[in-house]
Amino acid sequence: MNLTFYQTHGTFVINTLSGPLTARWILTRDTRPKRPHLPIIVHTLVTGYQGMVLMVVLIYRDQITELARANGPQPPPLDTLLDIHKALAREMLEPARTFLR
């Protein structure tokens, strides 16, 4: 396993129907030994919600880096990657808003 921590001490705002939830956020990139050519991105978001701990984990292929490497030698700068991955996470969390009241 080749694990890269992109951001370990960030915060992430999850918009709910009753207002924003601020979550602790860890963003990692992982390359599995069996599939080194298919890196994945893992978002781990943890927050308090209705007296409990809410942990959301989003996992998807790192197609942004894959496409950048296919079209050129270098992936986008880290700040750009983080912005793209945060936007993707917000889009993926959008359907969950109806459950988070």
C-alpha cells in the first residue's frame, strides 16, 4: 500500500437542512498493491451529530491525477487538487442533506 496524506487537520462544512455541520477532515490517496495503476481517494469526515459521532467515508478513483499523467508528466498543484477533491466531496454529500436534519 502506498498511502499519501493530502490533508490531515482540515475542517469541512457539511450543509444540512438545519444548518452547517463542521467536520474534521482527512483526505488520503491510496494505491493498492494489487492495483497500483488505480489510485483511490479517501475522504474521512467526522463530526458530532444529534449527540452521536457521525463518520462519513467517501472513496473514489483518482481520475484527476490519472488524466493529468496521461496528458503530461505532472499532476496539478496540490492546492488545485485539494480544491477539486473538496468540490467532489460536496457534490457526493449533497443527496445526504435530506437525512441530516
